[in-house]
Amino acid sequence: MRKLAIIGASGHGKVVADIARRKGYKEIVFLDDNDSIHECGGYPVIGKSTEAGTIDADVIIGIGNAGVRKQIQESLPDEKLVTLIHPDAVVAEDVVIGKGTVVMAGAVINPGVRIGKGCIINTCSSVDHDCEVGDYVHIAVGSHLCGTVSVGSGTWIGAGATVSNNTSICTDCMIGAGAVIVNDIRESGTYVGVPARRMDMEEKSVKKCGGGGYPAG
Ligand SMILES: CC(C)(COP(=O)(O)OP(=O)(O)OC[C@H]1O[C@@H](n2cnc3c(N)ncnc32)[C@H](O)[C@@H]1OP(=O)(O)O)[C@@H](O)C(=O)NCCC(=O)NCCS
């Protein structure tokens, strides 16, 4: 199989490399703008993110920050980008998944789901029937979207959060770890708790979580 270049030599990048290895990539390399990082997960860092467009390899972005992921992905030709799905994820046959999206181990994606480009469907999360997930969304570890949920682009669903069936979350939201969403969220912002309520601390929270939504870049 072809070579894969992963942009972002981070902890998340390391997990992406592990999926790539299981999917049969024989050669895996990293690109990172930090000159002091020379390897990640046992794979070499061979250049900067700006080299992704010209390298003779498939490309995927291993960066948690949605704003950065969006900026880099949209600067790349679509044909270079791949979608990576861990062999131990369960994905229904009719699911549509965009380029640059990574689906981690133990994730379950049920029939009728559409997932945009550049998303992270993280370890042991689930996306139930007929959900619509926008671009550059992160469904964090162990979080669950019940049936017919819609999540707007750039939104981060925190670890262990649950989104009740038939609810909609707008673009660029940060849903805190463990939150339970029971009503539609129509205004971008940070929401925590059970049931979830808006926090008045957007700047701070986006920084801590590596910029869940586009506004933090
Ligand atoms: C919601 C979140 C973004 C807020 O981060 P923050 O702005 O730095 O907030 P702080 O940690 O300063 O906490 C501010 C207050 O909110 C509370 N709080 C923070 N996160 C909370 C959460 N998830 N649920 C309930 N309350 C929360 C804190 O206890 C604190 O309350 P206090 O003022 O009464 O002491 C963050 O805590 C969070 O949940 N991040 C998600 C992390 C995650 O899912 N990672 C996944 C990796 S795969």
C-alpha cells in the first residue's frame, strides 16, 4: 500500500499512525512545523506541514484543534486526503464519511449517518442512526450522539457527553466533558452540566481544549 504522511506529530497523531499501520500502510511519516520534534510513535518527522501538498503520499491531519485542522485541510488538494477507519470500529454500510475524517477504535456509527470532512470520531464514541455531523467536528472519547442528532461544523462534543435524540447543536460549540444535551443549542458557546447550560467563559475554555471550534483558530 502507499505511503501516508500525517500532519501533526502529537499524541493524537500517534493514535492516527497506529490506525494507519493496522490499515496496511507500509510507510508512515510525520510532518510538523516544530523543528525540535524528530519522531512520533516510532515514525520519523521528515518535514513541515507546508510540504504536504507536494509529498508523494496520502495525507491525513493528526491535529486536535479544529481551526488548525480546517486551515490545513482546505489548503490541500482533495485527492491527497484519505479517510481512516480503525478496523475495530463498527460502521454501517450506508454511512457517508468525508475526506480527512478519522474514526478511532471501538467507535460505532449506525445506519443513515452522514459525517463531514476533517472530523474526529474518537475512541468508543457512538453516533446513532440518521445523525448529521458537520465538518471538523470532534466527537470525543466515550461520547454519544443518540438518533437523529445534528451537530454543526466545528463543534466539539466533550468526553463522555451525551446528546439526546432529535436534538440539534449549532456550529462552533464546545460541549463540556460529561454534559447531557436535552434541548437544541442555537447559539455558539460552551455548555456544561446535566442538563447542559451555557458557561460564560468561552475564551478560557477554548484555550484549555485546544480550540474546539473555529473561532479559536
Ligand atoms: C467545559 C470545559 C471546556 C471548561 O474548561 P475551562 O473553561 O478551562 O473551565 P475551568 O476548568 O476553569 O472550570 C470553570 C468552572 O466550570 C466547571 N466545569 C468545567 N468543566 C466542566 C464540565 N465538563 N462539567 C461541569 N462543570 C465544569 C468547573 O468546575 C469550574 O467551576 P467553578 O467555577 O464553580 O469552580 C472543560 O472543562 C471540558 O469539559 N473540556 C472537555 C475536555 C474533553 O472532553 N477532552 C476530550 C479529549 S478526547
